Amino acid sequence: MHFALLGPLEVSRDGGRVGLGPAKQRLLLAALLRRPSETVPTAALTVALWGDDPPASAAANLRTYVRGLRTALGDGAPWDGVARTPGGYLLRVEPGQRDVDVFEEAAAGGP
């Protein structure tokens, strides 16, 4: 799986582009990708999706978006790379899966 963050948010798997679903689901992915393989607190995800005025249904909606993201990234089957942790969620990302990491590594190498 490859996560493109430089430019429009895109995910590819096996050479094909992954459909990421609705805007809030894409925002969730972006928030998780900002802190790869780290727990992102539920409160921070809520702010990322709804700002300072979340709906009363925010917790349930967040769970729905997580489920949708797991299905999208799993090609229709639940993918275990999005995990519930105490206090939040994390997206398991391997080295080199985010384009920004590849770019930073290349830039650090210099000419």
C-alpha cells in the first residue's frame, strides 16, 4: 500500500488507486497519516473531522468512518491496519509507504 500526501491525498494498492469514500473518511485518513503508527486521540480526530462544534453523534460517526476506511483500504474486506487503541486510533504504516517519507529520505541524502 502506498499513501500519497504530497498533492491530493491518494492511496494505491497493487498498482491500482483505492477509492477512499466520503470527505470525512478521507479527512480521517489524512489525520491518521499525519502521525503514522501512533495513536491519534479520539478528541483530536473529532476536531479534525468537525472542528470545535462536533455533532452529538460524533463518536458514532467516527466509528462509522473508521469501519468505512478499513473496508476501503482492505479492498472490500475489513483491513486490520487501522486499529482501535486506548484513547484513539492508529494507522499502521511501514517505512516507505508514505510519499512524504520517501521525499524526506531523498532530501536528507542530498546531491
